[in-house]
Amino acid sequence: MKVCGIIAEYNPFHSGHAYQIARARELSGSDYVIAVTSGDFVQRGAPALADKYIRAHMALSEGADLVLMLPVYGSTASAEGFARAGIAALLSTGVVDAISFGCEDTSVCSERYFRLARELTQEPADFRAALSKRLADGIPYAQARVEAVRSCYGKDFDLTLLDTPNNLLAFEYVRALASFGADMQLCPVKRLGNYHDTEWSETFASASACRKALLSGSADSAEKLQAFEHAGQIPTDACRVLADYAGSYAFLQENDLSLPLRYALLAQRDSGYNAFSDCGGDLSARICNQLDSFESFSQFCDLLKNKSVTRARIARALTHILLRLPAQMPAPLTSDDGTLPYLRVLGFRETAAPLLHELKQRARVPLITRVPEAERILSTEAMLYFKQDLFAAELYRSVLLQKCGRSYPDDYRRKIEIV
């Protein structure tokens, strides 16, 4: 049995994702494809458009064989943390042989760049000095790290490759593999279309474009999704899954979190916010100073951003405050040998029953298929991360109820998706 892994958000699932799954299977020669996806909150610091089980169902309906959930502590982390958590999830399965991801230039995954990734895991002194200098100049961390790499290695590598978001994330996957000492077949898929496009394109529309179209305008969701399906931007089966969900519930966006975020910020004001992940002392002070000007989630992000802190970093920090995700946990999310505290199954295809059986036999960490069993099989440290997932899910349910007026099943009552 050969298995390929994909790390994704599917927010929402679209035709580009279906293309990647098909290419991943073809390039790796795999019998099965496992997707590791974000739960109810995503890496850019926002609620997912639709519930995690619905997005898993969409992926399963269009080619994925089994879907696992990334813990919220990893799904809302920086690109580096997100990549490490995703790779650790795939390594934790004990069954994944290959990994596939989209990128603008597949050469970023060549052996030369793998050597660079291995070297950077050691953080040489000249690299640390270059990074510190740029951070002292007030440059955002992600940009400072790329510039430090360019200053130290630019003569030997075409580091303009790292200027595009998918290439940079691909390099983070490679760096995570190197840091864990793992060896997987790499199956990069050249991206068709632009990750940041917010308009329809002649190839595949980005998830950003899909979200923008779904959340704007006067047409209802059913009409928009019918247009998506007709245009080939969301595959038919996935489109119907999303349409069924939209018929009863609502799509969420960051401003739906405005009221609970305002409450969380007020409740924590006297203590400050630097105990939360991605929220250092300077940002904490600025949040306190600007809190009286809070109007909405989006407006507050725009108000707080400056040349040294990107909007994405601020959105993640605010989401971490809302979800009460601390900067330090008793045990790290990813172990030195490249495992997570647990794996959680969101769904699988009936034809992939042999894969699920193999996963149960070979997984290197506890495998959760039913939420009620977690407390029995997880360690104390693992339960801290799992309770964060449950809290995030309950907050998502509460916001959804407030927006659409309909109750949604909690994680204890939800069964995994079987397609």
C-alpha cells in the first residue's frame, strides 16, 4: 500500500484542489491520498467559510480517501508552524510515503534546496545575526527571515523563488522534513492561477476568489454556487455538498467574530495580551492603546498593522486571544521525532476502509475517530491541545447560531463523514 499526503485548508474546496489530488495520486503512484486539513479556524487568522466536516466531505467527494484534522494550535500558526504541524501529522500516520503540495516553481523542491533547508535547520551564526539585524530594523519576521536567507545564501541560490506564497510554504514543508530527519517522496504540483487572485481566472479560481464571490453581492448562496459549478470552478459533487450546507446554515467570515473578540479583549485588558501566541509585548501594548477605537475584527486589524507587523500576523494574534491559545504550552505541539500528540479522523471513503484499518495499526500516536473516546486514550498534555480544538469548535457553533439562528451539532454528537 502506497499513500500520498496533502496539507490543505479547502476553504472552500475548489477545482484546483481536485486537480492537485489527481496529480498527487498520479505523480506518487499512490493507492490512497490522505488530506490533513485545518479545522474550524484557518492559518490567516479567521473562521473557516464552512464547518470542518463539510469541507472534509467536499474533499472526499472529489478524490481524497481519508481526511485528518490539524489541531487548531497548528492550523492558526505562522507558515513555519503550520508547515511543521502538517508534516508532523503526515509522519504520525506511519503510512504516508509521499507528500504533494502546490507551488509556483517545482524547482524549489530540488535536492539543492533540500540541502539549504537542512542547513537552515541548524540556524548558522551568520544567519542568526542577519535575522536579528533585520528584526531590529522593524521588518516583519517572515520577511526578515527571507531577507536573511537571501543575504547569506543569495549567491548560491535563486531565492526569488521564495517571494511567492506557495513556494515559500513548499520550502517550509521541505525544511520541516529536514528538521525531523524524515525522508518522503516529494511530488510538487505546479500551481495554475494565482494564490492571491480575488477574481475569476481562465484556469482555476483561488480559494480567495471563491470566498469573495460567496460573501459579496446580493445573489443568494445557491445561485452563486450554481454559477460556480457551471463555470467549473467548484466540482459538481463538492458544490452540492456546500450548497446543502448553505441551504441550512451560513458562511462565516472574520467580522462575524467581532463581538466575541471585543469581549475577549476587554476581559483581558488589565493583564495585557503578551501571554498569547503571536502577541508580543509591543503588539499587546498597541492593542491596549487602541482598544477604545475597536469597531470590528477587520477594522481593528487594519488599525493595528504597520511596517513591522503584517495584517496576517495581527489577525492570527487576535484569533489566538479569542481562542485563548497561549504562547507557551507545557509540551510542544510537534515532537523532535516529528509527531503530533494525536490524529483526528474527520472522514473517509468507503473504498478506503483498508487504509483506515492500516492507519489504526500503524499510527505512531493515538487515533481519534470518536470525540468521546479522546479523554480515555490521550495523555494529559495531549488533552490540553484537544480541549483547544473543542473550544474552537464550540465558539464556531455559537457564532454560526448567532448568524443563522439554527443550532449545529457539537463535536461530541458529530460522526465522521463516510462517502
